[in-house]
Amino acid sequence: MSKVPPPRLSLEERRAALEKAKSSRQDRAGVKRSIALGEISIFEAISDPRESIRRMKVIDLLSALPGVGKSRATLIMERRNISLTRRIGGLGQLQVKALGKELAVSKGEPTRGNLIVISGPGGVGKSTITSALRGDPRFWISVSATTREPRVGERDGVDYFFHTHAKFMELIEKGEFLEWAEFAGNLYGTPRTPVEEWRRLGKHVILEIEIAGARQVRVQEPGATLVFIAPPSWDELVRRLTGRGTDSPERRAARLALAEEEMAASGEFDAILVNESVEGLIAELVSLATA
Ligand code: 5GP
């Protein structure tokens, strides 16, 4: 008897299979993101009828929950005797109930996220660092309010909340800022409520602010970790600041003078990290921030 050869896929069929795998990966990433952001509950994800989600591993879904993570998810599944390779579609009614109980218990005590303040002179690369952390589900980067004009490409609600002076003053009056300060002729402030909410959900919250604001956070939140980002050298900082090209000469001179003042404050911080390489700095920052 001759063996039946495996079915040979045509180029078209192979392309379709690859397309399907890609779209399944996107579905799963979308569900995990929504879980991490608290947009949907774990039970909404479990009852998602899409095949791509039904084939997703339960452990991956649990790990995406804020404040749970892989080791806690493993613990929960082991305690309820659910195989670590179980997929969502394979969960029995009783197992779903058991997970509900476990999550209800752990819900009362989510580990509150840390508060990390990143400061340092303009041009030192603070925003490159915070942008790099933006895709990491362990962190949430605060969006500040400001009275300065948007730069080209900046979006309201994404880079900053751009307010008029009058609106900013109103928000100060209402106590809406965790801290606020004037910098180079404009007002900047950290909206208080989102910082609190994301920390409650277990995210480590990162504020990228100037020194006067960092000092206020130190008083208001003594448990915060204050990190100063320093340039490899003063000359390098001058080069970066003057090479920026988005500011007028007067504004640039003001920024240099302020940078000098800011450098002098580095000793007030819990840690000073030198920006020699972005990757190295991010690794150090992540270990400080998640400690
Ligand atoms: P830029 O106008 O270049 O975006 O920011 C100018 C300075 O304002 C930077 O040093 C930045 O870290 C700081 N900054 C941005 N947001 C805030 C904030 O909410 N509070 C304070 N105190 N400083 C901020």
C-alpha cells in the first residue's frame, strides 16, 4: 500500500494561511491590549466567539491583566488545577467560575503601581526614553497639560493637553494638578486623576517633568522615585540643545541658562542616569521603576 502524501498547498492557499495567521495574531494582541487598559473584562474576552481568541492560551489572557503578570497568572491556574496549556475555547464552565473566584479575591488587593519622575535638562533625551517605554504594558506615561503652542506634529491629548492660560489657571484653582510649574515662559502641569487611576490599576506611572515639578512631587508623594537624566558631558548637551532648530535664538539661550540651573539640582534626585546609550539607559530605568 502506498502512503498518501500530505496535501500540497497552492501558492494562493499558502498566502491565505499566512494572512489568516497574521490576522489571528492581531486579534489576540488587540484583546490583550484591551484587557491591560481595562477596556474589557477577562470574561468578555473568554466569551469572544472569534476562533482566533478561542485558540488563545488562558495564561496569556490572565497575564495581560493589570497587576497580575505571568507568575501570578501561573499561580492562579495551578491553584485551580487548570493546565497551563489550556486554551480559552477549552475552558469548562466550572473552570471559568473558579477563575472568577480567584480574580475576585485578587481584585481587592492589586499591587499599586510605582510613581517615577524623570527630570533633567532640556535636550538630554528624556522624551526619547519615555517614548521607548510607551509600548511597554507595565508603564503608563502621563500626558501633561501646557500653555505652550503645539510644535509641528504634536497632537492635543497625545503629546500634551494644550490649554489657554485662563483654562490652565482654572485647573490650578480646582486642584486638578499633582504638580505644576512655569518653564521658559509657559506653564506645565501633571493632571492628578489619571496618575492615581493608573497606579491603582497596577501600572507604574512615569512623569517626564522639569525640576520644580519634581520637587513638588517629592513633597506630595514621598514614595516616588526621582530619576535625573544627565548628558554624557556639558558640551554634548549644548550641541543637542542648539542643534534642535525648533526654538528662536532667545528661547535657546533661555533654555541653556535653565539647563545649567537644572544640572545643579541633580544631587536632589534618588538616582542619576547618564544618557550614553538609549538602550542601556532604558534597561536601568526599567529596573529602577519596577523595583
Ligand atoms: P517642552 O516644551 O520642551 O515639551 O518641555 C519643556 C520642559 O517642561 C521639559 O523639561 C519637560 O520635562 C517639562 N514638562 C513637561 N510636562 C511637564 C509637567 O507636567 N510639569 C512640569 N513641572 N514640567 C513639565
